[in-house]
Amino acid sequence: MTPILMLGAGRMGGAMLAGWRKAGAFAASDLMIRDPNPGQAAAQLGAEGAQLNPADADLARARTVVLAVKPQLWREAAAETVSWLSEDAVIVSVAAGVKSADISREFGGRPVARVMPTTAAAIGQGTASLYADDPAALSRARALFEPLGAVVDLADENLMHAATAVSGSAPAYLYAFIEALEAAGVTAGLKPKDAAGLARSTITGAAALLAEGGEEPSELRRQVTSPGGTTQAALDVLLTEPSLQTLLREAVAAAVRRSKELGA
Ligand SMILES: NC(=O)c1ccc[n+]([C@@H]2O[C@H](COP(=O)([O-])OP(=O)(O)OC[C@H]3O[C@@H](n4cnc5c(N)ncnc54)[C@H](OP(=O)(O)O)[C@@H]3O)[C@@H](O)[C@H]2O)c1
């Protein structure tokens, strides 16, 4: 499966490169990175032997091509590279919303796997939703993402929209929640530094407990909610319409709609 050619090493491509480097998943010499402005992870790997912005003729060495440019730029990236690639190169795309049939067409009919990853891949705690018609492309995608965290296979390409909304885009929902909790803490009288410290470490601790214990979130919620207590008072607000459930259902539906528009 190597050498791997990374097309685009921005936030997501850079996170994958950082995660592979941290995990020791691939030798730097097995990585080729194409990006007009390679970021820190690419530069580190470049110093360790990865090929940065290889010449066109060298692209024929790549066995796996990771498409990690913005969805608006993917056709341009494909057009620049397709004629140089080897016939047996496999394409793994992380571009939100872009269908595998369209990618395969622009890449000369080569097999394609689609992945919706998260940037926590940089620290080996990513989550990747995978889909491919072609079993070889699917196992190629799995080999790229297993060193970067959790991997979930999707049965149908259409589910990629839902996976994007519930996973790819979801770290931003959580960050927005933490920002809001911090602001509410300040309104309740805490110093900004204390509100930030309390909100952040409480949330990372609660997430770690969920990850470690194997208990359902609903059970963990019950364990910290005494009837008639302070937590119950706050939850009564969060669960009154428009409740957290309603807001998240609408947010996920909006992300699904946008994912479909990007792929149209
Ligand atoms: N960020 C996330 O959390 C996330 C999560 C899941 C999936 N994704 C997907 O990952 C893809 C990349 O997103 P991103 O957030 O990483 O975007 P980004 O930070 O803008 O990174 C894309 C990189 O590609 C470079 N680039 C542009 N045109 C290129 C070309 N023709 N050949 C090679 N490199 C080129 C860009 O350089 P310039 O800046 O100079 O244009 C940039 O460094 C998107 O398709 C997105 O849907 C992102």
C-alpha cells in the first residue's frame, strides 16, 4: 500500500500525518506530500525523509492516494495528478460529501474508498467512518485509519452524510458547547480562567469516564442526577423545548443537507 501520496496537508491531512508519525505507522520515506503550503506535521516528516511536493513523474510510485483537499478543490487536485498515477493506485478520499463514483471517474476509474475522519486522529483518538464498494479499497482505508483511532464501516454510501453530521462535524458541536458552558460560568460569577478550567476538565473527565467504564450515557447521567437536586434543575432547562435533543436533531439534519449539497 505504500508509498502513500497525501494530496492536501491542511487541518485534516496534517492531523493524519501527525497521527501516523506518533503511532510510527509508516516510515517517513513511504510518504509523499503534495500541498502548496505544507503545515507542521508535513514539515516534520519532510525532515525525516518524506518527499514534499514530489515531481510529477514521481507520483507514479504512489500505491495509495489520500485526497484531503477542500471539497471545492478536489477536481483540480485530481486533474493535476491523474495522468501521472500508476494504474494500480487506490484512492482514499476524506472530502466531505463527494461521491465515490465521481471521484473514481476523475481518477481514471481507479478504486475509491471514502472516509469521514476527525482531527483527533492527530493524537490517535480519531474516529473514522469508512465506505467502499471495492473490498481492496476498503481494506486499504482501514489500514490507513486503524493506527489513528476508532474505525466504523458503513453499509451504504448514503450513510456517509449521517456519519459526517454525527462524527466528522461533531467535534465542533462539543467545542461550541464548552464555549457556552464557560460563558455561562462567567455569568454565574466565576473568573474567566476558573470557568474555563472547570468546564474543560469536567468535560474531558466525563468523556474519559464514558470511554473507560462501558456504561451507557443515560446511566451515567442518572448516577449524577439526584431527584430534586441542582443537576436536575439544569437538565429540566436543557430538556424543555426546544430541548437539547430537538436542537441536535435539527443541527444534524442541517449538516446532512449541506453534505448532500456539497456532493451534488
Ligand atoms: N477539518 C476537519 O475537521 C475535517 C474533518 C473531516 C473531513 N475533512 C475533509 O478534509 C478535507 C480537507 O479539509 P481541511 O479542513 O484539512 O482543509 P484545509 O485545512 O484547507 O487543507 C487543505 C489543504 O490542501 C491544500 N491544497 C489546495 N489545493 C491543493 C491541490 N490542488 N493539491 C494539493 N494540495 C492542495 C491547501 O493549501 P492552501 O491552503 O494553500 O489552499 C490546504 O493546505 C476536506 O475535503 C474536508 O471535507 C475535514
